Amino acid sequence: MKHLISLNDCTPQEVENLLTLAARLKRETKAGIPHPILAGKTLGMIFTKSSTRTRVSFEVGMYQLGGHALFLSGNDIQLGRGETIYDTANVLSRYLDGIMIRTFDHQDVLDLAKYGSIPIINGLTDYLHPCQVLADLLTVYEHKGKLKGLKAAYVGDGNNMANSLLYGCVKVGMDIAVAAPQGYQPPDEVVANAKETAKQTGCTVTITDDKWEAVKDADVVITDTWVSMGQEEEKAARLKIFSPYQIDSALLATAKPDAIFLHCLPAYRGYEMTEEVIDGPQSVIFDEAENRLHAQKAVLATLLGGVQV
Ligand code: CP
Ligand code: NVA
């Protein structure tokens, strides 16, 4: 593994190794055992969108690994004034040991990897959010004791989270059903790639506009905001389109009785899910948020530290 840009690029074994390492680093952190794997290393963190979890968990993760993280606001670096990705990638590769980037256009992340010579980590684009899904898989594993053979249901917008969940679930052999309105379902190429992997790992991919079909007998029920970063102008239209896709207690009750509820956050109570669901006993959103830290430390240790499981 050289970069983490899409979980579709990883082998099932690489995903499993990252999760195994994440669990180990989490245990060591809780036990107070230091692991300065990245002593002397620096991660650049480019953000052209807002963030709470990604920024804090990457910065804390680098610190806990003995390295340093540098916050680079897209507004302040020359990239925001038109310097090319080519020049930026070449220059930053001379100073840094890795770059985490959160931005709009997925192609920018691919170009950074193409032109630079250091590992690139995708901290969210309009298209994908792989670090979040690694944290989600770790959370499911902790609560269920396994991944293969489980069923995940995602209800809402067929966005970056839906795309990365499709890629992540099939890598670990989890069935995944995505329910989204027509016109807002995940793109064909993501569905085709996920179905291809699912054939190899022995699971299923279902895309539907029926949220009841998706959630039926699910072990994990997931949603995300209906208005992603960059879609603020579409807000009124989106709230209307997605309102039939809210997850409420009646819908959650059709999942397995011990199903867990996930949301990458930030969440908007009363929209994509009711308060009862997100603040109820099946919700594990704060374990999920915490696991960003542990999952990303595994990514950093692997890509920047060369740690092998
Ligand atoms: N889930 C997530 O990526 O959160 P932030 O936008 O706060 O980083
Ligand atoms: N789909 C959301 C995820 C936020 C972490 C967005 O892109 O804004």
C-alpha cells in the first residue's frame, strides 16, 4: 500500500491488516503503552473544507505516534490562489513524509499522488471518505465480534459515505444494501466495482429506493447528512427529496433486534434520523467517532512508518 485514496484500491487482506493494527494501537493507547512509530515524521493536512473529527483525530494520532502534524488551510496556502497541484505536490514532497487532504474534487487527490513522491491519504472528497469507513468497520467489529456475513444498510443520499461504505463492506465480506431516491443513488461505476469485489468475498450489493427493503434484518444501520459540504445551495430541495428517507424507530425496529446505528457525524437530528434513533440505545456514534483516531493511526503507521501486521 502506498496511498489511501479509495478502499477499492486495497486488497481484502490490506483492509484486514489495517483493522488488526488499529485494534492493537487502540489497546496500547488505552494501556498507556507508547508507540513512537513515526518519531521525526511530519504529516501535512490540507483542508479546503471544514472538519472537526478528521482534523483533530489526525493531529492527535500523529502526536501519539511520536510525529508532528501541520494544518494547512486551503485558503492560506498558495494552492488556493491558483498554484498548481503539480508544483504543490513536488514542493510538499520535499518537506513532508505524508499528506492528508480533504477537498472537493477527487481528481485533485489523485493528482497529488501522481505528482508527489510521498503517501497521500484521502480525508474526504465529494466522491469518497475511506478513513471514515475504516473507523466504521472497526466499530462494527468491536460490537459484533465479526464482519463477514453481517448485513449493513445505508439509507439516504448516495454520496461519498455511501460510495466508501460500498467499497469497504464488500472488502470484508459484509452484505450491503443502499436505499436512496432515484437520481441520488451511488454512481454506476462504484456499484459495478463493489459487485465485482463482492463476487470474490462472497457477499451481496443491493441498490434500491425502498428503505424498508434495505433495513430489513440488517445488523448495522447507517445514514449521513442529506446536505453534504458544497451542497448548501441545494439545501431546501434536498430536504424535500430526502424526507421520506428518514430513519426513525419504526424503521430501525425492522433491523435485527441487536442492530447498531452508525453516523459519521456531523448529524442533523430531525432530518436524516430522529433524535430517538441517534440518541437511543442502539446508537454507537461516539465509539465510531473515537475509532477515527485508532483507524487512522493504523493508516499512518502503515504508510508513513512501514509497519507490517
Ligand atoms: N466524519 C467526519 O469526517 O467528520 P469531520 O467533518 O468533522 O471531519
Ligand atoms: N457526506 C458528508 C460527510 C461529512 C463527514 C459531507 O461530505 O459533507
